[in-house]
Amino acid sequence: MIETALRAFTTFFATIGPVEAAVLFATLTPKMPRRARAAIALRATLIASAILLVFTLFGQPLLDELGVTIPALQTAGGIILLLIALDMIFAKPTSAFKLTQPEDEEAQKKDDIAVFPLATPLLAGPGAMSAGILLAANATGNPWGLAVALAALGAVMAITLALLLLSHELNNVIGITAQRVLMRVFGILLAGIAVQAAFNGIGASGLVRLGG
């Protein structure tokens, strides 16, 4: 159970990206009063949590209706998470955690950035949604496993809220170098989880026999 909890926590932490979200939040709200920043941070976290909760609980039944099997989902989810992990490790400018130029320009013009770009696509992005569905699929038939995944999601979102509230202070204290190091560490962990998920999916499909 501890292994499941650590895997779920690491996966959600890496795909949601609380540190990256805090950095972007600080850059988008440089002169905003603390009370206003806190309100936006709380709203964004709640909206993102609701989105990810829905995908974690109901994403798999929806895929079942579409005829997508759990092995296929595990393989696809593993590939998606691996791509995100590689972006994190090599800190590419096109990282999944960064906004596109049009998105960034639109965000700068908005008075309320809680929904866009914070809640989505930054916090509840494709990677985090895929992670929720994948973790739920791995817990199929195991209510405790699903409960652990949901608890991990709650823990990561709580950390995210705390970092958003302290974003301006942390941005000054931690610095860019420490942020990049932390991102790469979680990227390496996520890469291992992603490859294992893909292996599990391929093995369960029966198309390829892995191991001796």
C-alpha cells in the first residue's frame, strides 16, 4: 500500500507540477494584493481538483464505453507520461508545463486567471488527467487502491495551494536553479513510472510476452 501511495503521489506531483505552477503564478500576479492572490489560488486549486477528480473516477468508464481496454490505456498513459517526463528532465522550451505564446498573451489580458491558465491547462492538464485515469485503471477491483490514489491527489493539491499562496516568497528564496533541479528529479521518477506502466500494458495485452 505504501508503494502504491508513493507511486500515485509522485505521478500526480510530477504531472500537476506545483512548483512550475507557483513560478508562473508569481509572474502573472507581480503587483496583485495578497488577498486577491489568495482568492485566485484557492479558486484555481478547487477547480483543478474537481476536474482531476472527475477524470480519475469517471474517465475509465467513459473509455470502456469507447471500447478502450485497460492494457491499451496503461500503454498509452505510460507513453504520454514518458513524454512529459522527458520534457521535465531536459527542461525543453516546449515543455508540457509551459503555455503556448497565444495562451500566455491571453492570460496576461485576463483579470481572473484562476480558470485559465491556472486551473486548466496548467494544473489539470492532459498529463494530470491521463495520470488520474491510469492510476484508477491500475486500481480496478481494488477500492483501497483507488482510495489511496484519491488521497495522493488531495495531498498534491494541498501542496499546490500552499505553494501558490507562497509563490512570491518562494520565487525569491528558491531561485530558478533549485526549481529546475527539483523538476528534473521528479522527471526521472516519473519516467520510471511511465515505462513500467507501458510495460504492464503491453504485457497484459498478450501481444508481447515480457520476462522469462
